[in-house]
Amino acid sequence: MISKIIAEDKIVKAKDLIYNAEKIVILTHASPDGDAIGSSLALYHFFFSIDKETTVIFPDGYPAYFSWFPGINKSLIYNEQKEQADALLHDAELIICTDFNEPKRIGAMTNAFVNAPAKKLLIDHHPNPIDGIWDVSISYPEIASASEIVFRLICRMGYAADINKLCAECIYTGMLTDTGRFSFNSNNTEIYIIIGELIRKGINKDDIYDKIYNTYSENRMRLMGYLLANKMRIFPEYKTALIILTEEEQEQFDFQIGDAEGFVNLPLSIKGIVFSAFFKQNNNKIKISLRSKGSFPANKICEKYFNGGGHLNAAGGESSFSLNETEILFEKILPEYKELLNK
């Protein structure tokens, strides 16, 4: 039995929005990960099964190892198809946002989204969603992935039978990737009840795992080895690790979108390390990824210092300082958290 976490009034309101909309657009955050893509495309396949005209729009490109996702070739990429995407946003009757809780997370698409006359529905699991944007907000940070919320929503609306294999594959992939292959935020028994239901829909979870985690390029593997051997810094007194990837190194290893996925997690496998940071130089900004173990609040550091946020143990942000200045700032931050890191 799966508990009814989503409030009944939200179920009723969401179902009403969906029932009364003929043109639906689904959005997710920039640099979409497995949960962003999975939750978006799961809804796409569900709406297709109930005859709703639906389009998924990604703000920018996605990693090549996600190109197998069923239906992803029918989606739009905003920074490549802006005119068409803007027209769809303007004409939409309902815009559904998955796996993000503030408009700035969709980058250049923000203004077109905010100004669109459509009703807006949020399906997310990040803490502290921005108020005043969505007509209905289904936001539950205690749930491990947005894809899991999508599954719960569809079932609670009475459409469990309309979850077909393609929809189920997308839901499972989002759940798999946003829990680090079920290695964190995944101790709720209901997650595995849901997986059982998805398997009954016909998914092959072993095949999905293989498509995501066993199709990396040779250059990515060599880059990973290079960074671990030459670029990983350890701060023993703070139980912290830092890895920095420059633009020159990206060019050296023919870096492709998604090639650095998961690198920030690697130092956490070192005994005693509870906090890991990964900096990637990107034009005039530094992309920040933070991961932690236990109760250490990676998201609070991103919120306070790096114009970002996220979950307790997984957060992201950016710095407009130089790479060297950002590294110095990070080193200055650590003493502030020494007691908590060593707790």
C-alpha cells in the first residue's frame, strides 16, 4: 500500500487543470538530468495516452547517454528552437513545471514562461518553492524524485491503468538517477513498491541501468582518471574534497555535455570524506556542484555563497568570480563549517 502523501485538494485541482487543457507544455530545468527528463517525458507519454496535445521543452541540451529516452526526439530545445517554443508557450492552456521550483532555473526561457497566460502547475521535490507563480503547487521535498511524484499523481488521479511501458521507463529512470542508483534518499519502502509496479508495466530495469551507466565515452573515462589523479584536493581537517575542471582540460578531453555527471560524488567514497565540491569552468562563470553525507547542508552553502540551492545532500550553484577567486572563497568558507563537518 502506498501512502497518500499528496494532499487531496491538490489532486482535485491538478486533475481539473489537466482535464480542462487541450494544449499542454511541459518544462524542466536547464542542464536537465535524469529526473528532469524522466518526469517530463513520463507526463508526455501519460498525456498522449489520454489524448492531450503535449510538448516537452528543455531549456538546453541533454547528455548523449539520455538520447535513448522514449519520446525525447519529439521534444524541443529552447536555445535551438526559440521561436517555435515561444509560440507554444504563448498558446498553451496549461504549463507543467517538473523538477524545479523557481523560474530562473529555466534560464533564457524564464520571461516567456512567466509572461505566458496559461495556468501553471508545479510538480517538484526541492525545498522552499517560490510563491505566486503556480496556480497549483505539488511540492514534497521528502519524496526522493520528481518522477516518483509524477507516478503518485497519476495514480491518485485515477489513471494508474494509463501508465504504459514508455511512461514507466521514464518514471523509473528519474527515480534511479536522482537517488544515485538507489544509494541515497532511498530508504523508504514505498520506493520499492513503486518499482514493483513499474516492472509490472513491462520495464527492464537492468537494460535501463546499462543504457545510462555503461555507455560512457573513452574520453570521459580518461578525464575521470586524470581529475582523480591530478586535480582532486583533500582537506582532511574539514573532511572535504574539491575537484576543479578548467576549460582547457575540457578541450583536451573533447568534453561533451554530461561527461562530468557524477564526478562530484566520487570523493565521497573515500573514508572520512563527508563533503565534496566540483567546479567546472564555463565561459565567464564557474558551475558549482556540491554533495554531502549525513546532515551536512550542502544546499545552505549553495544558497549563501553560490546563488543556488537544492537538497540537503545535493546542491548546485554558480560563481561569477574567476576560477582562482572561487577556489579561494571555497577555502575561506570551510572553517565556518569545521565543527559541523567534524560532528
